[in-house]
Amino acid sequence: MLVIKSIDRLGRDYTEILEQWGIITKKRKAAIVVLDMPLLDTRQGRDLTGRLISDIVLQLLSYVAQTERENIRQRQLEGIAAAKAKGVHFGPAAQTLPEGFESLRRAWRDREMTLREAADACGLPKSTFYDAARRMEASAGHL
């Protein structure tokens, strides 16, 4: 027996919910109990009428779950677009590069020092130094 809180926990969309329901109830011959929808308790009502009601409710709730997910995703995208239009920055704040970064970047690019040496001189991890150097070069048109 599988106990789930809500029907939308079975899958990401309408098709997947129905597919998982079929696998669990028909192939595995297991009962499903949906806590927030007692009509979908397959432990009882295994007669033809009970299965029909379960199937209708399942189809309807699966459709509603997918529609709700799509609406949430659309509202999320609209909210992100509106925030970006207002100039909101997402993600962590950009780090301030240490003093002397540009001269160390040039020395590294001119092969006067290794990436490790340049990063250590800045007090940065190699990956952070490399990423900052690439961003700086890209914004200045060096690449």
C-alpha cells in the first residue's frame, strides 16, 4: 500500500500521474491512499462503480494539478521578468576584486606567473580568479 498526501506527489504532470497510478494499482497490484482525497482510496470500492468513480476523480485531479503547476510557473516567470525590468539583481552580490587584481591578471596572461601564483597573490581560489579574469576580459572585449 502506498500512502501519499496529495495526488500531485505521483508525478510532474497529468500524463506522469496517470502512468504512475496505473503502474502502482494495476502492475504492482498495490493500493493507493491519497490522504487529502478519500475518494481515491483504492483499498475500498474495487467494484466497477468504485473504479469508475476513482478513475474520473483521478483524471480530474491530475488535470487540476498540472494546470496549477503551469499557472505557478507562468506567474513565476512574469514575476522574474517584472523584477528584472525594475533592475533587481538575482543571485549573490558581486565580489569586489582585491587591489592589484588587474596587474596580476596581466602578469598571468603574459605568462609571468602561474594561475595558482596569481590567485594566491590575490587571496582568491584559482577558479574565482580565473572566472573574474574571464569576465573582465569579456567586458573589455579582450577575448
